[in-house]
Amino acid sequence: MDALGELPLRGLLRGPREVLFGAGTRASVPAATARLGRRALVVTDPRLGADRATGQLVDGLRAAGLAVAVHDRAAPELPVEDGAALAEEARRHGADVLVGFGGGSCMDLAKVVAVLLAHGGTPQDYYGEDRVPGPVAPVVAVPTTAGTGSEVTPVAVVTDAERATKVGISSRHLVPHTAVVDPELAITCPPSVTAAAGADALAHCVEAFTAVRRRVDELDGARVFVGRGVLTDHWALLGVRHVARHLRRCVEVPDDLEARSGMALAALAGGMAFGTAGTAGAHAVQYPVGALTRTPHGTGVGLLLPYVMAFVAPVVGDRLREVAEALGVPEAQRTGPDAGSVRAVADLVAAIGIPRTLAELGVGADDLPALAAASMSARRLVENSPRELDEAAALRLLRAAHAGDLAVDGQEVGAASGDTEGAA
């Protein structure tokens, strides 16, 4: 048997050498870092640079015997030129270990610097899949948001103004050596950032679970992202369940540690899932949409996710039934070609403030053909779609997202799930 998600069971999974998870685990960062080097560069952003938690981290690293430099200027939607500039700072410091402390941009910047310290050149030299020739400087990744999953993934995403889009550097060598996930660090995360990050985590889980399934001979490591398998499926559904339980609560009650812990686990699970399986259409289309509208990545993928789910439903309807169950959609409402999953996701992301249509982001109807063409440049994402995603299909998808049309090939999607918060 070789049906979707059925026997023979097979899969591939990549991840850090160590993952520490739970409230208070940030206290382990100095010892974990000291095992990897003697001269640490902490990469964070301006808001966190002024936060007491960063001072405590730096004091702890110095008490562990490390020479520490701090870069607290990491920018959102990581500009590619920042990687080369910071690599020069790191060389002057003699850095032999990086600590990425913050959101996805901070951790991705640390990854890019780790590549350049080991192999030289510029970030542009490593665009695409599997172009990093060997091991890089070790990275300890400490997320302060719950979304990107960058603490466990083999990719760093940068914004390249010359290409007017985001570009990924993907390599198994980019997986951080150690991930320390302390949900307490996210308590001060603003609600809008929590919402966008959480929507990103959900997209990682759903797209990894519905990604193309490749032949067994394609799991040999030639690709960084190999499509779904039994190992990534486990992490993806775990992540969906925790998003359904905890995301709205995190946005509405930021200091709820139980909710923050649930979303930290959801983001970690999403990273473990897509770090091997990969993502697909929502991410491919968001890259040019984000560049055009200058909106956060998570906002774009959260908006686009239900439309992408509707697009792939004809070929992965059974998978979307499992997603609907994980989201807490009652069995009686798991109807239609998507089993109610599309409407449940659309309602969940709208409930946390994500716009429902591209028009609400300021995208004009005349922009859609160019966006569809630009979406095709992210080949690793396009090729991971379970349903063929060519330029014409991307344009249909964009038009649906612009108009708010959630139909599956003309068929109405399943009934709304109601409130998914607290769902099992």
C-alpha cells in the first residue's frame, strides 16, 4: 500500500543536536554556549537589546568565561546586506559561536553569519538549496517569539531588494547546534507580533502536512526539503493542535504562561515538520506579496493559507480531514471537500487580527499577474505543492485571495468550526 499517509511508513527528520524546552530553560544558555566556543556574538534586535533578559543573558555568558560581543541591530524581514556587514563585526571579535536571541530575523542573521565565518563570500553566494559546502560556526538559537521555528530549521530567509522578494539559504548545515525554547521570553511579545508569528507557525504545520510525498529514492539527502513523511506528520499535527488550543489566548492574554508554552511548542513542532518536509504555496506567494506590501511574513502566510488549502483540497482532502480534527472542528461539521478545515483556519486567523483578503493589504487587482509570476521564483516551495502550482494556478489563487473566495474548485467549503480555543 502506498496511499497518502498509508503504508509503507517512511520519512526523514532533521533537527538540532540538543533542544531544551520549558519555562526557565534560558538559564542553560551560558553553559550550552560555553561547550561550543570561547568568544560569543549575541545577535538580537533593538527592542530586546534594551530588555533586562538580554542583560541577564550577557552576564551569564561572561560568568561562564566567554568573551561576549552584542549586536542589537537586527532588522525585521532581514535585509541581505546586514549579513555581510555583521560577519565583518564577528571576525573582528574573533567569534567562534553565535547566539541568536530574538525572533526569526535574529536567528536567521546568526545563521547567515555562521555560514560566512566558515566559508567566506557573501550571502548571495549561498542562495537556494544545498550550496553551503560544509559545517558552519555553531549557533545557539533562543527564540523570543513563537512562529518561525528557525531555532530548529535548515534555512535562513533574507530580503533582497535587488530581487524585490525574499530568498532562502537552505542547507542541512544551517540547523542550529542547540535550541533553547523558554516560553517566558515571549510574554513581552506584542499582540500583533504574537498573532503574525502564530499564523506563521500554523502555516508551517499545515503546509508540511500537506506537502508533496516523494519517492523513497528522493529521501537520500540530495534535497534539503524532501516533502512529507511519517516523522514530519507527527510534528505537524502536534503543532496544529497546540495552535488551535493556545493562539487566541496568547494574543488576548499575553502573560498566560500556559498559552505561551503551548504556542512555543507549536512553533517548535512546526519547525521540526517543515525543516524537513518544507513549505509550499502560501510561502511561495507571500514572498512577493510581502515585498510589495511591506507587511510581516506571518501576516501574509496567515492570510494566504486558507486559499492555498482550498487550492490543494482536491488532491489532499483526506489530509485536510486530519487537519480539521486537529483544529477541533466537530465531526458533524467536517463536511465538504476540505472537511471544514479551510473555514476553520480562515476564522482562526481572522480572530487574531489577520486580514482576510489581499485587497485589505492594499494589493490591487492589477498587481496580481506580476505577483503570480514572481511566485514562481521560489522553486523549492513551488515544487513542494501537492497540486501543480504553475503561474496560471498562482494567478487563480491570488485572485481568490484578493476577492475573498474560499471555494474549492467551485464547491463551497465546509461549515465554520466555531471557537477552536481549547479544542482537543
